[in-house]
Amino acid sequence: MHAVRVHENAALVYEEVPDPEPGRGEAVVELKAAGLNRRDLLVRSGIYPFPLPLIPGSDGAGVRRDTGEEVVIFCGLGWGEREDAPAAGFEVLGGPRDGTYAELISLPEENLFPKPAALSWEEAAAFPLAAVTAYRGLFTRGQLQAGETVLVLGAGSGVSTFVVQLAVQAGARVLVTSSSDDKIARAKELGAHGGVNYATTEDWPAAVADLGPVDLVLDSVGSTWQQSLDAVRPGGRVVVFGGTGGTEVTLQVRPLLLQTAVSVRHAARKPAGLRGTPTDARGRNLASGDRLGHSAGRGREGAREDGDRPALRQGRAVDRLSRSSEVPYCS
């Protein structure tokens, strides 16, 4: 088969390589399309060091050779049974294991899912890593609930584009930041309520606060932890899933502790459960007045059928700083 491989000095070479041999419980997929993610750039540059040569690519879609089924590839290999963190030995496709920039790939059958008929090959190939990361950040880690306000940093990226749409469907109010007014406008077209241009706004956390209290921040920048904490309300949540702005950050610990302490008291006032009236961290009735309104209906339409949706996860503590897996973890 032919494949694109990363060689020394970040060289990309289109070359002929041996066909993959499926192991036990695996199937060979003839790829129709592959997705490009930031992780692939980090693999090529050596920031994520793996033995070379290596076929990059975490996302893809194609046809199973054994059954003829059209499938989408899920890039997380060996996640394990726990929801909060991957098991030892967890890997992401495209480093160290050869990825999707090839004509053929062999993968565990558990990583192959039916391709939605409504999606083109290109759409299906671009979906898994960004969309699953967005879902996990919003709901599994962020515990987003209908009626809350979520701030999405860096509007326009693959993950943030999915975040905006998923949050709107879940009945949340969405705010975004970007250095581009055009990207903010595009986010509004997808359902965002408003946005702040951080390149032209000296104190963008204060500008965000002027738009209303923020319950949840999704931060893909990494170096903006302090600004995210400045923007979130007392008792809110910050989920960090990337480090595009840098790998190190300095935090003001005392304000963080004081802010968290306030949220502990508020969250303990009236914990909500499935049997009671849903409330937020201040004990306010989320089901009263127009707080849910038509947004809740849209949330039902976009919810998973297995019950893993924010409206069913009320009553959990919201007084934490959460760090989800980074985008490259395909979590």
C-alpha cells in the first residue's frame, strides 16, 4: 500500500509500505478519508516523540475489507473501564501505532463504528477526535446543565466549533472568545449568545463578566488558566483540554482557594437529585420561569439515549477545577 510517513527532521514522505496484517480481534479498513488534527502537527514536529518512521493520523473513515461495512474510526486505543481517566497503556492512533494517512489500516474491531449515512466521507473522517473531546469536556468533565452559561476560549478551532453546537443543543447559553471578529460572528451563527475579541480587549475576563456570570469555561489554550479562573463565577468549573498557548502557567493560589470555598458552601445548600427539583449551585430552581424554556427542548433532541446528559447529572459537586484529557488523548 501507499502511505505518508514522518521521517527524521520532520520530513513527510509518500511511499510504498507493507500492507497491515490484522491481529486477533482486528479488521483491515480501506480508508476513504483521513482527518487532520493539531496532534498530527505535534507528532511531525517531534513535540510528541515517537519512533520513526511513523504513519500519522488519528481520524479516518473507510470500508471494512471483511464485511464491506462503512465505518468511522475511533482513535482511542485501550481506554479501559473507568470514565474519569484512561487505563495504563492507553494510546492514541497515529503515534506510536501507525495511523490513518494510508490506504489501509488494521485496528481492533471495538474501534470501528458504523458511518452515519448523512455524513460524507470527509465529514465522518473529521468528526471523532474533535467531537468526542468536545463532548467529554462539556458533559463528562464539565457537567454542563441546561440553563447554564459556558465560555468557550478560541472560537473557530475544531473542538470549539463542536463545543458551541453541543452546548446550544443542551440548552446552555454560550459565550466565546477569539482574536477574530469573523470567528465570533460565525460562532453566533452556530448559536452562541455573544463573544469578546481578546486581541482588542485589554481585560477580556472583565468583558466576559459584563455579559453575565459564567458557570463553565472550556479552555483549549492552556496558558490562560488564570484568565479562565478570573472569568468563571465562584463555584464554577474550568475544563482545560489543550496547550496551544504554552505548556506552563502561573496561578494565583489564594484567590482560587477563596473562590472554591464560596462554591462549597453554595453547592452544599441544596443538592439536587433525579427525584427532586433541579437546582443550580445557588439553590435556584432551574425549572422555574423561562430559565429552561425552549432550550431544554433542543437539548432533548441532541441528547444521547443512554441517559448521559447534563440534566440527569445534577446534584454532583460543582466546586472543582477540572482538567480533562488534552485533545490528543481523543477522550
